[in-house]
Amino acid sequence: MRVLIIGGGVGGLAASIGLARHGIESVVFEQGESETGAGLSLWSNAMRVLRWLGVEREALAAGSLIERTVTVTCGGRPIAEMDIAGLGREAGAPSICIARAELRKILLHRISLDRLKTSARCVSYAVREHSVIAHMADGSTAKGDLLVGADGIHSIARAKLLGSAEPRYAGYTCWRGLVTGDWLKAGTAMVAMGRGTHAGLFPCGSHQAYWFGTVNAPARATVDLSSLIDSWPEPIAAAIRATSPGEILRNDIFDRAPAAVWGQGPVTLLGDAAHPATPNLGQGACQALEDAKVLTECLLENRPAGESLRAYERLRMPRTAMVTREARNLGRLLQIENPIVMPLRDMAARTTLAQRMAMQLFRRMLVD
């Protein structure tokens, strides 16, 4: 069996490594040669997959442990804490924050050169009787038994399967960056909630931190980050000020409603191509890693390849749909702008019931 994997991000690389570890041939086609991005939260569910891939130790060395999250108002008043270390003990794996480029480097070290084709932009594919043909922008083609579209929220594979509908805008834009320094107590991450905005700061490797900040805005609107920094608490604001402007990324936030179909015949989707979610739960890379493991396990079963892909989809759809819905709902809460509703949100978040519900949600994602 030969599997064509379109997209060399976290999910695509993990799928190739998992397949190779179990004797299944694959080739990854990646249109870019460099990795952009800032930090990634890899919660316990993702770390278990990295252990299965044989790279957990390298990820732990390159990232920072997250043992608790502290939520505050943008004025710095405490709201809640979550015991991430305790969840990790239940799950049997810790949670970390790691630079996206570092994780990709770790995964690339497990990919042989003959299994990775860079500057290879897939523009279409065609299914033949017993194979699938991927067509590249340079006119070349690749033939395989199966094709996995792991090419992100604007996936070419998804567009051919499900149509070219645009993703849905969540109503806010986000800045992200990595900054040198030890800004928080080791093991602690901070999230701040404000009026139509929220921000966060996570330790992310040796003497480095990852930060993000959001604000409600129309899609593709011009928004000045410098005008927002003072609305976020310290040390988040100080970390942003210390970041070189050229190292700051900005993206409007999009997702897609859960789809009823991920594949057909010898073709399926993985990661953001299948189930892009807003980043509010930090589960994007985590769910892609879970996809890679379940896909590999299904392909190892003694059944026709197409049936294995449908089994993979049936197993993954309910869980990823839950994450997509919960992430979007959390984003709505975090981005509340109404000056009357916002204090009520903060008050409710301090209650024992709200904190218990948050723990139940994270337990569903990290432990179950």
C-alpha cells in the first residue's frame, strides 16, 4: 500500500511517521519549505500520540511543561485556576507548550528524504479504478493507493470532495508571537479576559514564551496592535512590547462547521482539512495528531482500504465535532463585548460550578 499525504504540517508528518512505523509506505507533499507559526499547546492527549510516535522525549526537551493555567481579568483580578498537572496524572502524560517550528523539526527528523517532497503544491487529484493520482502545480503527478488531504483549512482535497465554500469567520482577529525571557513562574500559563478581547502567555521552551492577543473586528480589517497592548495585564503586555514587530503574526480566526463527510473511495481528510476549529481550546495540533494515530490503526486492520478510511472517519468525527463546537462556544464567551454582560461572565466564571464544568471539558479532551 502506498499513501499520498498532501500537506507537511504536524498532522501530515505524524501520519507518515505512524504509517512507516507499521510498515506502510507513504509520501508527503508539502508546498512550502519553511515553517511559520508561533507556539503550540500540546495537551496530554497529544503527548500520548507523540509517545506512540517515539518522539515524546524530544518534545519535552524542546518545550515547557504546563502545570496550571491562571485566568484573570484584563485588569489583573484573579478569576480561576486549573490544575493541568493533575489532569496529566489522570491522562498518563503531561501537557507542554512548544514552538511550532521545533515540533515540526522533531517530526521531520523521523521522515526519510525519499518520503518528503517539498515545493510540491497539489492542485487536484483523480481517482482511477485501483489508484489515485495527485496532480502538482509544476505538471508532475504522483500515484498511490490512497490519498490523505492534510493541507489545512483551505484544503484542495476538501474542496474537491465537499466544494469550495469559504470557512466561517469567528468575528475576531489574533496576533501571536514568541519572545525571549522567563515571564511567568515555571509551569504556569496565564489567560486574560476583557471586553471584546482576550490574551494569553505560556512558557514555550528554554527562556522563551508564547503569547497571543485577540480583538473583535470585521474580517480583514486594519487594526493597530499597539493601541491594544495597554488593555492587557502584565506580564502579557510587557512580553508583547518586547517582541520584535517583524516576528509578530496576525491572522483572522476562522473555522468550519463539522462536516458529515470527510472522504470518498480512496480519499480522506485529516487535521484542519477535515475539522478546523478556533484556537480557544488549543486543540488544533492535538486533534491532528489523534487523527494520525487512528488513521494508522484503521489501515492496519484486515479490511479493504476504502473501508478502513470510512472506519477512521466514523471514529474521529464525533470527537472532533465536539472540540469544534466547544472551541467556538468558548470563543464567544471570551470575546463578549457588551459592558453589562461582561462582568456577569467574569462573575460566573469564578463559581465552583463553572470551574467544575471547565475541568469536565478538559478531562473529556485530555483524559478520555
